[in-house]
Amino acid sequence: MECVFCEIARGRAPAHVVYEGERVLAILDKYPVSEGHTLVIPREHYRDIFELPEELLAEMMRVAKLVALAQRRALGARGVRLLMNNGREAGQEVMHAHMHVIPRGVAELARRPLRPEEGERVASALRAALGL
Ligand SMILES: [Zn+2]
């Protein structure tokens, strides 16, 4: 069974990339709760927090902070919610560990599908705020 986040990490599936590191990526959520809703994912496949090595989880948190700062700078977010669902019982939908970084005080999108032009605009604004 293929994993969509592994496919994205290998460049075999499209995504609006916000940040690219050696071990961690940040991409826009395809069904955003709010404008700029970003997912921080490890490049390597780990299912959830129970499998993730601690230093990789720490790297994900470091990147989540960079993304939060970029959301504040580029989108005017007034607050940022960090959320990680671990296990189906907790609402995890893609079984490749990921941290949600959800800006608040920006446009609410209620998980409607992200439009390509909107994704490109938001991702490039966040990349610019990250200095990428
Ligand atoms: Zn995966």
C-alpha cells in the first residue's frame, strides 16, 4: 500500500512545499482548516509519535516553530495551533506521522479543498517569510 506522504517526500506526488529540510518537510494541507494550514512531516516513514525517534520529533517541532513564525509574518496569524493526531482512534487519517500547524485569526476554510492557485500563493508567501 502506497503512502501519500512518502510519495510527496520522494517528489512523486505533488504538494505545495513550504519548507524542505534534510529530514523534514512542510507542505500545505490539501483540506485546510484555515489559510496557511501546514503539515510538518518526516521524509522517512514513521507511523506516529509512538514510532518517531525523539530527535526527529524534536526536528519536526523546530520546523513547526519556523512555520508558525512565517504564518504570523506572511499571513498575519494572531495565534497558531499545533496538533498531532496519533492513531485512528485519535483521528489520524494519513498513517505517516504529521504535525498540523494551523494559523488562527486568518481566513477560515472549513477543510474545503485547496485550490491550486491559492496553494501556490500561500506557499510562496510562507517560503518568502522563511527566507527560502
Ligand atoms: Zn509514508
